[in-house]
Amino acid sequence: MLADNSWALRTLAYNAALKKSVMERLGGECVNCGCTDIRVLTVHHTACNGAEHRRAVSGGKASYRFYRAVLRSGDFAGLECLCYSCNDAHGILACSVL
């Protein structure tokens, strides 16, 4: 454990606030099942181009950089809020190339 973890705590709080802001802009709940637990909500790319889009807007870096880039641009087109379970299922059922 860090002796002085105030920087780490501020960073975690900042990252959580970014995620919360993005999720609120996307409705704050999973569009499939209605889950509202922020801990499991994620951004889903409706065109199944998540990796491309993340690389384009944030260099493919950590999620907080993606959240910050989307908030700055204000462009939420093609994005929706899904929980991890629904996002995984959607990726398997709708975005796979099988």
C-alpha cells in the first residue's frame, strides 16, 4: 500500500466521475435489462466498432481517457449504455463474425 495515497484516491475519484458523467449522458441504465449499477455499466458501440472508435478518439488508452475524449467532443452518436453482461452477450450474438 502506498504511504501517501491521496494522489491515487483523487485519481480514482476523477475516473469515477468521468464514467458517471458519460453513463448519465447515455441514460444511466442498461438499455437492454435496465441495470443501473454504475460499477457494471459500460459504453456499447452500436456499430460494433468499439476498438476502432477507442483508438480514434483516445489512442486506445485506458477507459478514463476514452470517457474524457467523448465528453469533450460531445459526440455520443452510435453509443449506448449496456451492463457488462448485456454487452458481452451483444458482442457474441450481434457483432461476431461466426
